[in-house]
Amino acid sequence: MDIERTNTITLSILEEATSYHRWIFEKIKPYLKGNILEVGCGTGNLTGWLLGWGKVVVSDMNENYLQLVEEKYQDHSNLKGVFIWDIQQEPTRELLASFDTIVCSNVLEHIGDDVSVLRHFHQLLSGEGRLILLVPALKCLYNQLDKDLGHFRRYSKKELVSKIEQNGFRILHLTYFNSFGILGWFFNGSILRRRILPQNQVKVFNRMVPLFISLEKITPNWVGQSLIAIGEKS
């Protein structure tokens, strides 16, 4: 199965994980401001939550995904634009310094030269604009699931901070996210060497998100399946 098909199936499976996406949104909501660009919107699993907050422009390099997002949210007054953009390419002059916030969730790990992409994001943000990143964490967790999704890497805190800062951002916030997903990712990708997350497991996980949110309030945040980083343009 090719990488694009694997990603499309995975996005379809995750479409039903509404509690999970709301959890992500609640984590990043305090850092949203102004006009938002969602980079790599996929099929719009996070887009709806962002549209509920404010004005959003969405981009992706997959035209089929963008058509789905446009059809899904075409009547939403906060959807201000949809455009194709391969983030490895320089942004068009018209877009420079156009946005106050860029949201990039589970995208950067798909890019070989992630440093140049962070530079492009810096160009698109207005003064003191914010970059919100969610990326897979823990290099030791890299497994068959990552490979088949086309992930070049999982990130350590040190690597992510270094790459963000060397591209003109200062770190406002950095935290692990979703420690509860580690076991499932390891079991499915490292032990069973599955290529796609089982849909039934995703549904169960989604139903348990309210419990996870309660537990994270009383447990140390020492590790997580993902990292959330907030950078501010300096």
C-alpha cells in the first residue's frame, strides 16, 4: 500500500475521533490569535474546531483533501480561503506576513527538510505571529506505523526546540501530549507491525478521551506520544 493511500485511510479512520481532535484544540486554543492558516489540513478533522474559534485559511498539497474540506465547510462564515501549497516550496509573495497564527498538526514529520519548512512559516507570519506545532514524539517509538505513513522522524524535545529557534522563533510553550496513546502505538506498530491503526481501537480510544483528560490533571506530564510546541516570531 502506498503512503498516500495509507494516509487517506488513516485520516478517514480518525475522522470519527472527534473527542481526540477536540482535546488537541483545547490544548492549543489559548495560543490562537488573529487570522489563522492551517497547514496540511488533510480532510479537515481539526479544521471545524478552528473555524469555531475564528477566521481560518486552509492549505494542503492534496487537491482531493481540499475539495472535501471546502464541501464540508463551504457555508461556514469563518472559512476565508482554501489553497494548494506544497510547504516545501517558497510561499507566494502575496501571502507573506499575512497570518497571525499557523497551525501545523501532524505534518512536519512527513517532510525531509523540515528546517526549510519552518523558515517558510516564519515568512508567512506577521510580527509576533505564532506557530503551533503538533508532532510525533519519542524517537524510540518510531515503528512500522510511522514508516507506512511516510514519517521521516519522531521528535525529541531538544531537536524540536533547536529547529524552531534556529528559524527565528522563541519558545512560548512546549509539552508532551497524549501519554495514553504510547502503548497502543507501540503494540500495533512495533509488536504486531501493523500498517494502519485498527478502526475499532481508535473508536475505543476516542470514547476514553474524557477519562484521559481527567487523569492528566493528576499525573506528571513526563512523556507523551506527541509534542505540542508554541513558537512566537522574534
